[in-house]
Amino acid sequence: MSNPCTLKEWIVFAALALEGVVPSPRREAELLLRAFYNEDALWLMRHEDTLLHDTSQLYEWVQRRAAHEPLEYICGRVSFYSQEFFIRRGALIPRPETELLIEKILLHVNIEENLTFVEVGIGSGVVSVVLAQHLPHARFIGVDISTEALSIAQQNIDKFGLSERIELRYGNLLSCITEPVDAVVSNPPYIAADAVLEPNLSYEPEQALFGGKEGDETVQKLLREVLRRRIPLFACEIGYDQKQKIEASLSDFKIQSLEFYKDYAGFDRGFIVRLEDGAKQ
Ligand SMILES: C[S@@+](CC[C@H](N)C(=O)[O-])C[C@H]1O[C@@H](n2cnc3c(N)ncnc32)[C@H](O)[C@@H]1O
């Protein structure tokens, strides 16, 4: 569009460019503009007649969004647990339902204890960061097979001043863990290899999404490893159709408690299990 234009005019232009790509083009156009200026809705209302002189970068943002790139990757920020984290391509964009995983853990542990947690598949680091904020005496080891994800996690750990309590390691599942552990937490990849996904998901790393042919292979491998090492507590997000197989895998083990939980849409989304004879390995 020709320069200069007002914010109001720019929104109309951007909404047109997003027509047929996103469900609410005008809202998306406003969100793009707010993210670009890092401002809220009130600011936008107050400045709708302000002139924009150089719209070239904004135009690039609209083009990226029109190509289905998620807004979070475009602006480099994501909101999780009411806080703002760094994000970029290379790590999964944290999803709201993963906040439930955090809540389940907080209900199952003693906040005063000096626990050692391992987060398998730390991604952008949001889960360990929020847990560390709520569990002031706990220490965390965040593992990932993606060096790109580990570097994004490190940025978030530094942003929240938690580098003393969250250590990062490159590794496959628990292979790099040799010390005693109290709890494992994970939001592993759990989508089936042949699943047909929305176009925006093509921007996210495949290794963060796909858990194998059936989808639950990574979850099951991790569960077996946790059981073999008799790690006392394991909390894990799963796919909506994976509950029965998890129950079957746990049927031969002495369980103190096993709770499955649902997401906001009512689908099975995770479980937290405490082993009866669990012990730090
Ligand atoms: C679904 S993402 C979760 C990221 C982050 N914890 C969150 O909840 O937003 C899964 C993460 O697991 C990592 N991952 C996949 N397979 C793994 C494996 N075998 N060992 C360690 N990490 C793995 C991926 O690289 C990705 O960062």
C-alpha cells in the first residue's frame, strides 16, 4: 500500500490481505499491528488516525502471516502462564493446555522440598521456567534433542534469572541423566506421522510434533524409561486418543496414584503417575 497511511487504513489493507487465510482477518490485522508496536488495544483505539510513514516491515509481517506463519514466530514473543517468553522457529510455540500440566505437578508436590526435576523435551523452556518460579527449592535439568530449542530455552532461562536452577543438556529422552531424580515432566511430541495438519503447523519443528508412526511411541519409550529407573513421579502430556495404551503400559506396576486429565476442549490431554515403590534411582 502507498505511504503514508493511517493505522486505521493500514488495518483495512492488512485485513484484506489476510482474507481467506485466517478466521478473523480484521482481528489478526489489529493483533499484528499491536505486536509490531508492542502496544495494547487501547493504544490502537487512541492512535487509529496516526500516520504511518514507513510500512515496509509491517508489510513483510502481513505477507508472512498471509503465508500462514504463526504470529508468535513473526513477532518473536509468546504469552504463557501470563508471562511473555522469547520464541522463534526452532522451538514449538507453547500451547495454553500445557499450563494444565504445570498445575497438575504443583498439586502433587511439596512446594518446600528440594526436588530434582527432569524436563524431557524442554523446547522453549516455558514449563521449567514456570515450575522453577513456583518451586523455589527445586532444581531442573532440561533435555532436548534440538540444539536450536536449547538455545531458545537458554534465552528464556536467562530472561527470568533462573540459570542457577535450570541446567540444559542435549540428549535423547533420559540418556544424559545419571544422577538421582525425583520427578520427570514432559510434553513430548505425540502426533501420528500420517496426521494431516493445518498449514501453520508446518512452521513448527517436526521433531516437536511427531511422536512416531502411531504418535505415542516417544511417550511410551519415555514411560518405560521412567518405570525402569523407578523415578517416583511422572507427569506427561499426551494425545487425545492415547490414554488406554498408557493405562495398559502401567497395569503391571505398583502405582500409588494415577490421574488422567482433560484439556479445555474436554479431550484426554495428560496424566500424572506416582509409583508405589518409586525411588530416586
Ligand atoms: C511438544 S515440544 C514441547 C516443548 C515445550 N516443553 C512446551 O511444552 O512448549 C517437544 C519437544 O521435545 C523435543 N524432543 C523430541 N524428541 C525428543 C527426544 N527423544 N529426547 C529429547 N527431546 C525430544 C523436541 O525437540 C521438542 O522441543
